[in-house]
Amino acid sequence: MQAVVKTPHIEIKIKGDIPQKIIALLKEEYGRKVKFINDEDDEYVNIVETEWYKKIKAEKTPADNMKIYRKLHKMTQEKLGERLGGIPRQHISNMENGIRPISKSTAKKLAKLFEISIERFI
């Protein structure tokens, strides 16, 4: 069980088996501002097995993946173009927006650069 109390100046977090005296004191002092969260009842699931994840994954395109990995590595389109061997920024933009396809050779370079499987970009 976890007890959380938030006021403008105070935040109290107590985890574990909380004695009833402390729970009563918190309720008396803070009233409805105190919230109790029972972590023991939470059920954990593997996210890759959820319908939400499967739907999102199915909607991702190679262009989306290219943009995601570029941003994860904190690269500009210009910098990515340089790292891929001098591809102009506009071509990178066109690939990320699905206007221009990602070639197999570019997909190989992206996979090597980001250290992931080439399938993400094909």
C-alpha cells in the first residue's frame, strides 16, 4: 500500500505495510487530500502483447521509424544526411514524409548507423 498526501507545501510518500494509526492520523490531518494507492493489486502486462501496441506498430512506416530514430539520436535532418554520405536535407525530409522512398542502400546505412535491424526501414 502507498499513501500520498499533496498540499501546496507538503508531499508525503509512505510505502509498505502502513500502520492503521498513521493512516488515521493522515486522514484526520489532511481529510480528502490524502490518497491511498494499493500497488499490490496492480497487474503488470507485457506491452508488446497488448492490442494498443500491435495497432501502433502496424501503423508505423519506415519513414516514421527513420524520423523517430533520428530524433532519438538528437540529429537534425542535415546531420543525418551528412552521416549517410552527403544526402541533402530536403531528401531526408522527403523520405521522412513518405514522399521519397528509402532505398535499400540507405536502409542499410540507417540500420548500421542506428545499430538496429534493416527491416525497420524497408
